[in-house]
Amino acid sequence: MRMTSGKRAVALLGALALAVVGCATLTDSRPGWPNKEYEKIIAGRLDADYVGTAACTAKCHAHDTLTRDFRASIHGEQVSAETHLPLVNCESCHGPGSLAIANITKETCDYKTFVPLKEIPPGAMTLICLKCHAGQSLANLADWPSSPHAVANLSCPNCHKVHKGPAQKVKRSEIAALCTSCHRDVAAAFTLPSHHAVPEGKITCVDCHNPHGTPNNSNLKAAPTRNVCVRCHAEKTGPFLYEHANLSADCQSCHEPHGSINGQLLRYSQPFLCLQCHNGHNSARHPGLKTRETKATYFTGCTTCHPRIHGTDLPGFRNDDRLTR
């Protein structure tokens, strides 16, 4: 039944309404801030003075553990004048601390005079980190503003724990747990019978994805998708004289990237995967396969006869490109 123009218009409006509602649920609405407030985020209290890490920690013992871990961290190492690196200390992120320690009592500073890191918008939180990292890590962060993580209102501390030493980079053994804490669908895929060896610790998410953003879909490190896969599956690199037509650039045409109920991460089991593009064989095309019905169609494991499914430099047994050897 063909839809009338009126019905098409109603359907289109309904789809747009669903899209708007769906997008609205992705991120929480946050009101804009006056420019002066953003200046305070970057510079801290304009009426306060910098006193240095030693002055902050000398008058307050409540953060002794944090101070110890910070001094052992990558950021803490830069406090030393011997490194000749940009100075990074407590006030680099929290803002000048003179007002905070001016009237300190009972080992509690006036933390309200610091930058309210737990209250500011995620984008502003990222700006604090970019005060240094815009220059120090430009190559890795160039695509961050347009990345899916930035659009989803994530900021650096969501993944990086600045006070946790000695390295603020997430340990390789902890990356998968961190990523799947948000990407629950991917966590579920890794529990399927056929999956990439992420739970086993042989590979991890950042081997394929750059969490800080790339110009490619899903933050993949290369494009097309095949260029990511062949970093490990080198035997599929090619180019081959006989290749699978139209599928050489995107492995995901046949394979699920994270996990599948089918072997070899296949999207569908054989022969149903191949039947998405190919017709079934019958006795006319396979004279050696005889059954009671001469026009019977054969549905079996295609790779039993066509093992070189990714490509080969050798012609088939019939001197064609059937990927049989």
C-alpha cells in the first residue's frame, strides 16, 4: 500500500519527534555561564594569590595521602625544577590557594575559594586540562572536541585520576573494565562464545580505538576498517589477485567486531551469511553432487569448498576466481 503525502508528512514528523526526544536523553541540559565565571574556571579566584604546593600541604594534613600519591605521579614530577618541564602543582588545577589557607582551622581549608571542579560543566573541566595539554598532547587531542566522548559530555577526570600515582594514564589491564563500564553492550558481546580476546587480556580497547577521538567512525585508529583489522590479522592484508568483491575494505560486512554467537565472529552462521549475497548451489552447477532430486539446492558450509574466502593469488580449480585455493 502506498502512503499518501499526508501520511508521509505525519510519519516524517513522528520520526523527527522521536529523534529529538532520543537526542535530548543523551545529555543533560545545562544552562550557560557568564564569561566571568569561565574566566574563574581557567584562572581561579581573581582576588587570590598563588602560594605554592608546599604552603598548601604544610597547613593541611587532610590530604596527606593525596599529596603523597601526587608527588609520585607524572604531574608531580614536574614540580621539580630539575626536570625543566612546565610547573604543575595543586594550584594549576584548583586555582590560587591564598584565600583557602588564610584562616585555616582544624586542618580544614576554605575549599569553596578553589575552582569547584565537581560542579563545573564537563567542557569547562576539560579546558582546565587543556591549559597544559593543548600544547603538550596536541597530536593526541586534536580530534577531541568533535569526538563521541566529548559530545557525550565526558571530561578528562572521567577516565584519568589525577591524584592516583604514579601514572595518570589508565593501566592497560584496567582499560577494558573502564570502557565497558559505559559501553555495556560491548561488555555483553565479549561474553559470547566467539569474541576478541579482550577478557583474556591479550588485546584491549585502545588497540583498535583512540578514546580521545579520530576522524573515523567509532574512534577507530585507521580507515577503512580493514586497516585496523590487518594490524593483527596480517595474513588477510593482501592485496590479492582474487579478492572478495566489494568486501575487501570493511571486515564488518561479515564479522562482528566484539563478539558473536557464531564462530570466527561471523554475523550469521554459514551458509546464511553467504546467502546474503550469493545464491545456493544446485546439482546443475555441481555435477559431482547427486541426489534423488536433480534440481536440489545445496546449503552447507561454504568454506568447506571455498577456504580462501578473504582472497588468494592462485586461481580456482576451474581456473577461475572461486577462492578455492
